[in-house]
Amino acid sequence: MTGKPHQAVKAYQDKKFMESPDARPVRLLSEYLEPLARFEEHNIKDTILVFGSARIKSREEAESMVAAARQSGEGLEAAELALRMSRYYEDTRQLAYRLTEWSKGLNDPGRRFVICSGGGPGIMEAANRGASEAKGENMGLGISLPMEEGNNPYITRRLDLKFHYFFMRKFWFLYLAKAVVMMPGGVGTMDELFESLTLVQTKKIKKRLPVVLYGSEFWDEVINFDALVRFGTIAPEDVNLFYRSDSVDDAFDYITTQLTEYAVGHPGLGL
């Protein structure tokens, strides 16, 4: 047979194979190794993790919604709710700003306590935005979803990641985290809250991991931890797995005190 040599495709360059079920272990491994290489390259030691609803608007956007609803005569109730809930966006933004400034003031060669979010809009955007406004590095660990176009624009570009597998994203959330802030949220936030608490409760996470539930009005109505104790499904001391806060000042003081005592001298402890 004559003719030009056939140029075979290398396996890792074969898109059809790489997206097939047979290559799933390779894809999983890539979502461990590529983030690891990136974090090492940029000297990321640990993070402060912020969870919360993608639906919560900034005050500016919520005020625009109210004005439009009043003008049109439609949707005023929903717009006013968005305005009330925008408090959590602005508090997240301010808290992330202050924590970033505090972190930048530490005498440490690595990037310590970098603000990290799920990369999306709402509370996630507010966290990245606050850190960006403080001129700090910040991370977004996004997930490919049909209802979201991409990660928010405030994430430091070299620390802007997107995952396919939820469990690999969750691994990186908690592996690097030294503190967790739980703002009001929906199903995804509840999942992240209870996974965090489960890992601390069962001591799969051995490091000190302060978990802040921000917004008593929301959390006290949405989750009745006292009822779980009363029914005997959690131990009374399990309510000490988290700290409740209703102000930026209080949350900031609690987190920085905890980090100073348990984490400043211990970078990169993982789980």
C-alpha cells in the first residue's frame, strides 16, 4: 500500500474518548491534579469559604427592581423581598473586603485565607467582589450547570476554575478551607452546610474549622436544630459545631480570632 503515513490521534487528544464513560477516571483525576498544580503555582495556602444563594441581589440591583415594579405596577412584593434580602449580599461583600485586608496584613510569604466562593452570582459574586475591591486574590470554584452562563467577573482570573463533578469541587472547597461562612441559601447551600458539619462532627475534618451561620432570622426559621436535639437525632453538643452571627463586625471578630489561634501558624493542613 502506498500513500502518506496515517497520523493517528493520541489517546489524550481524542475528544470522543476523553468524553466517554471509559475515560471517566482520567477526567476525575484531572479535576484533582489541575487545581492542585494551579494552587501550588500561585502559592495558595488556605481559604475562607463563603457559601450562599445565587439568587440574592445586590442592593443596587434590588432597588432598581423595586423602582421598575412601582412604575409597572407588577412584581412589587417580589422586588421588595429582593431588597430586604440584599442585606446579605452587601454584608457578604463587606465581610469579604475586611477579611481580605486582614489577610493581606499578615506576615506570611504565602497567600493566606484567600476568599473562595462557588464562582456564581448572588452571594458568591458578593464574596469575590468584596475581596476584589480590597485588591486581594480571590477564588471561584464554579460548576457547569445548564442554567448558568459562567463564573462571576470579580474572580482573580488565574484562580477562576470550573468543575464538572460536584464531589471534586466539594473536595477542593473543604480541603483548603480554614473557615466557612454560611449565608442564607437554598438547596445547594443546605447541601454544603450539612456536608461541612458532617465532616467536622465525624472528625473526617481534623483541623479546626469554624463554621459561621450568618443571619439568625433566616437560619432559625429554616432549620430547627433545637428540634433535632429534642428528637434525639443529634447530640446537644452538636449545636456547638457552628457559630451564629448577625453582623459583619461580630463575624469578622469571631473568624479572625479563630484563625489567629488555630490557623495562622499552620498553613495548608488539608482535611
